[in-house]
Amino acid sequence: MDVEFQHISKNFGSVNALTDVSLTANSGTIHGLIGENGAGKSTLMKILTGYQSKSGGTIVINGREARLNSPKEAAVLGIGMLYQEPMDFTPLTVLENFSLGNPERNRKKLRLSLQALASRFGFHLAPDRAVELLTVGERQQIELLRLIHCKTRLLILDEPTTGISPAQKKTLFPALKHLAADGITILLVSHKLEEVATLCSEVTVLRHGSVTHHTNAPFHFPELLKAMFGSVPKQKDKEAQRETGAQILQMQNVEASSERLGLKQCTVKCAEGEIIGLAGLDGAGQSTFLRLAAGLTIPDRGSVILFGKELPKNIKACLQSQRQQTSFIPADRLEEALFADISLTDHFNLKEKQHSFLGIRNNNRVQTEKAITTFSIKGEPDYAAGDLSGGNQQRLLLALLDPESRLVLLENPTRGLDIRSGQWVWDYLRNKLSPQTTILFSSPELDEILHFSDRILVFHNGLIVLDRAVTDTSHAAIAAAMTGMTE
Amino acid sequence: MKKPPTTRHLPQAAFDILSGTILVFGFTALILLIADAPVLAAFKNIWMGAFVSTAKVSQVLSVWVPLILCSCGLLYTFRVNLWNIGIEGQITMGAIAAMAALRIPGIENPTLLLIFSFFASILGGATWGLLTGLLKTRGGVHEIFGGLGLNFVAQGFILWLIFGPWKRPGIASMSGTELLDHDLWLSTPTGWRVATMGLLVAGSVVILTWLFLEKSRFGLKLKAIGQNPKATLLYGLLPERYYLKAIMITGACAGIAGFLQVTAVYHRLIPSISSGYGYLALLVVMLAGYRILLLPILALFFASLNVGSIQLPIVLQLDSSLSGVIQGCCVLSALLILGIRQKRERS
């Protein structure tokens, strides 16, 4: 399927999200669409999938102008999208999810189609397994197979490698190339240049809602970076190791069961000032570890000792003893950390530790305005948190973080952020917080862990399988540990 | 970047209310036609029944007072996303507690008794609310089922009191307990049927609720918990604690409504002391879109319909059940408008 965007524009009130965007993606090619956060990539894809209407311009599919007024119309035309977060039904099985939106009703035939497609792409999916037991990568595989089975001719991939393991990435990429070879048009939305370079034959760069660059492979990275950011962001050297002090967090034989595999026999000590990266496949135990330290999960067995005191075995007491010195920022910002319909000012009001019953609010406007400037949040004090882009939500969370915290726990701190926003986050964490602050963070990006942490903990099936100084290990050793292979 | 959340909802709210009103009248007219009743005459009678004289208007107000009290109370529970169906039982328990305080032997001063009774009703309603809350937070019983169960318990309890320990000397009947002494009746202005104190209390509760919910940190916390209980943990707030606080405040407001039903309207305890105002208040709040500013007007509308339709059987010889049908139409229209609004918000 050939798709052509001609002079597309989109306004939200007085804001121009897209201005005169034109690009062509041809049958059988993988076309990369890159740009920083808020560049307009998602808006353009929402228009193509019928979720949003355009303000101007035309979309031509196979030589004919296409009407895309609803997601259904887009689906009928054979346009399918693989979202960053799997859009599936977790209580259903793999086969049931696969059969959704499919005219075929015969379960036997569906099972056969699923198995045939899975083996063709090298995916290992048990048809009767509940989807909630699977990793993000596996759920993405089901979704991909489902779209192919539904005769998708134009496949849009939105940051497809965000939640998946390196091994799953290795399976996904050949599958995508395979699909392109079959004649399917693929639009890859990403801000990871290496992936774009590996997969795409041509790339279009968006910046502030306009096309700033278009080029065919092979790609010249500085050129792309300049088109994305206006200038080439400086690649910083590996951060220097920080001085460490007394032990502040200690876990002794902790077992907990909150994630898929929970956490088993966890014994670890963390010192003041350390920056520790937590690596592992999705659901291998990192999240449970962070939530235990944050007092949001109670261990089934063992003890968590924080600042010399054992944390109480009850969430209420735990939270109270925690509040003063620990901060936690989860990966799911709108799900777990922000209130979509509440204004930025009121987020600061909520964070205030004043205990008056009838404290009149709105006294934090000045503080909010200051935070907006300091943290370069694109928004106003009265904006609802849900109206901010992902990057700005992360900045808001950092602004809300108590700078006096002695232990900062972050779950995938640069999730969904472009290079520059990600760098900004790390610059803040390392340089604006006191050097005595202990930082523990999980990330699916090994490079981020290797670059910013002093020490690494690798999780596999709920166990810590590797605990090393970053300087004493290698990318390969960590990747092996993540998949359970011992050195 | 999306637009900031300003007052973009206001015109839509006005539209909802307008279309709701048209629907209510349309539905009602249809049913009157089916019942072979003169439509215009019926509407005129409802209007006359509610507003023709000071006495009628004051009667409307005497319905408005408990209705607005319950509606204000429900705003708190709705704010934290709780469906406090148990409000009926909370009115009933407020009334029972008020009556119990009035029966305290040995106190001669009627003012003192009324003050006791007032606070007892608050305690009664709040405790009944707390029970629903505890069933939810400790026992994992959904507040709708817990509240419904407790409504039945409260109803059983009031019947037992009326037919048992508090029955009229000699006879026990559905008409309730013995009338209170005249000096235990809340005073009303001459020619009026609504107690001054009732109006004052209702007015203050409206203002206080507006202050609490819109201006205070407490209100903000309730809103945050209602939106995303998981996230509030990061702000050091424990949702369970606020569920209990909110439902106790609702219970207290309902309790006051019960107190006024006993001391200002019926002057005794009757089996249906809540008069269904709790359920009606749920609809008033939903139709108002959970906004306090619209509550007084909508409560007045429902109160006048309630009072005005009593006129129908008397003047037009229509079956008295018709007034129930009309109220049912209001309810259905309200739900329909709400459904449409939710659909619109989702899209």
C-alpha cells in the first residue's frame, strides 16, 4: 500500500501541532518517522488511524484520496497500529486476543493460523496462556500477529522497542523486515536512531510540527540529530563514579510477590551517594524491588531496613515512616503518580506537608510558576496534568520530588523521552540533587544504565543474578545475565 | 499541546440541563396523554400545587431542605468515587437517634433536648455511614451492597421501634409514634410550613460544602483520591481514611435531614421517615453533574415536582400513582442525559 500525506496541518485551538507536512511511504518499505517529544509524530499517526481529524491537507492511499473519519474506516482500508503500550485484553488468552476483530470464528482454524504465523516469525506463544502472565514483548507479538492476520497493509509501529528485552528485539526486527518484503508498508515512529538505521530505508524528521529533513539510507547521524533538535546534542562522557557513605538501604532475604515473578531471596545493601541501575527483562523483579524500598509493597518474608530502621509490615505505617526521606517516581506517570484532571498548582498543593483541615489552597501559584520556569515545563499553572506531554509530565514529577530526599527511586526515568529530555532528567538527578542522595533506577536501556550508574543489579526471574560495579562488567555480560545465562 | 482546562464545560452543562428539562416535560406530557389526562391542565396543577400560595411554597421548601442536605452530603462521597446508596439508612438512623435523644428522661428544657437531638442525629447518621465505610475498607464489601444492606437493617430497626418499644400507648400503627410535645416542634414563621432552623442549617451546609470541596486542601485531597487512589499513596495520603471521612460527612448531613423530618415535618417517627429523599438526592447530584452551584436549583425543581404532583389526584381525579410516574420520568431523563454526557466525554 502506498500512502501519501499532502500538506497536512492540524491545529488545537491556536496551537499548530502540524504545519504543511508532506511525506510518502511506499509499498514494501520501512519508513522511519523521527523527532523529539512533542514534534507531532503521534498526532500525524492519529490522523492516519482515524483517531483525530486533520485541519487541512489530503491523505492519498494507492492513488486515491482516503477518508479517515474513524478508526474503523482506517481499519477497513488495512491500516493497523502497534502501540507503545499493548492495547490488549489481559484477562483473555493469547488465542482470544488474537481472534479479536477477526471475521473468522472457527477456533480450530484460528489456532492453526496463530501457530503458523508465530512459527513463521519465530515467536513462541502458547495459545491458551492468559495474556496477563506475558511480558510486554510477548503481548506485542500477539498484537502484531493479529494485525497481520486481519490483513493489515499499512503497519504503524509506535516506539515498538520501549518495553521489550534485547532478545525480543532480536526476534522483532527480522519479523518486520520479513513483513516489508511481503509488500506491507511500515511506518516506524521512534526517537532511537540506531533502530531506525537498522530497519528503515528512508527517514523523515519532524520538528515543531513541520518536516525538517528527509533522507534515504545510509544515514548520517549528526545530520539527523541536527534536524531533530536544531543542533546536535552533546554526547556526554561516562559519568564519574560518586563518593559513597554509610549504608542506608538494606534488604535481608526478602521475598515479595507483587509482579509476575515477584522477588526471591533478595539480600542487598545500598550506600549513601550510590547510583544503582537495575537491569532485567520486563517483570523480572526490578519493580517489586523499587516498590519495596518505597514502602508501597510489603515483603512476605525477610526485612527491609531503611536509614537503620526496619520498615513496618503495614503500608500505612510504612508510608508515614517513608515520607520524609524517600521519593519514588513510577514508570506509569498518569496511572500511578499524577492526577489527569488536577491542575499543576494543585499538585503542588497536594504535596505540601501542612496538616491543616481547612487550609485554603491556591497559595502555591507562585511556587508552581517558579517550577515551570526552573524545570522548563511547557504549560501553565492551571493546566491539568493530563494535558501535558510525557516529557513534561516527567519534568513535573521531578519538580514535585522533594529535593531533600536521601533516597530517590525511579522506575524507567526516561521512558518515552527523547534524547534531550532524557539528558535533562539525568543532569537534574546527578547535578541538582545533593551528591549524597542515593539513586536507584530501573531501565530497559542497558546504555542508560551503563552510562549513568556506578553499580548495576541484574534481575532474572525474581533473583538478583549479578551485582557489580559498572566498571567491572560489560554490555555482553549484563545481557547474558538478564536472560539467565551465567558467565 | 492541548488547551488548558478552563470553563469549557459550562455551556455544555447548560445544554444538558435544558435538554433534560425538555425531556422531562416531553415524557410527562406523553404519559399524561396516554392516561387520557389534560396535559396543560396537569402541568398547571403541578405548578399551582407547588407555588400558588406561601403555604405551598413553604411546603416545597420543607422538601427542599432535606433534599439539599442529602445532596450536599453526597457530593463528598461522589468526590471520592463512592456510591453511597446507604444514604436512606443514614437518614433513618439520624431520625432514630434524634428521637432517642428527645426521649431522654429527666430533661425538662426543650431547647436543650433539641440541641441534644440535633447532635445525636449527626452521630447516628455518621455512624451508619461509617459502618458502610468499614464494610468496604475492612471487609471488601462494595459500598452499594453494604449500603443497601444497612438500609434494610435501618428500616427493620425503625419498624421494630414503632411497633415495639416506642409504640403509641395502647396501639401500634404504621402512622408512627406518638406526636411530640408542641414545645419540641421546631418553630416555623407564621403561616409557613418550613422551620427557620431547617433553612438556616441547609443554607450553612451548602456554603460549608462549597468551601470544603472547592477551596480547602481537604476537598482537593478528596478529589485526588477520587481520580487516582493509587497515586495518592505517593503524596502520603491513604485513600481508605478519606473514604471513611467522606462517608461519615455524608452520613452526618443525612442525619440532620432525619432530625428535621422528626422535629420539623412529622413531629414523630414514622416508618417512611426518609421519604425517599436519599435516593432522590442521588439523582439531583448526578443531574447537577456533581457541581454544587447547580444543586440548590435542581433540588428546588425536584422538590416542587414532588409537592406539586400531590395536587393531581385531588383536582384532576388522576390516579395518585401518576405523580410517581412523573418522578420516574425525571429520573430516566436524568440518566439518559448522563449517559449521553459520558459518551461524549469518552469520545
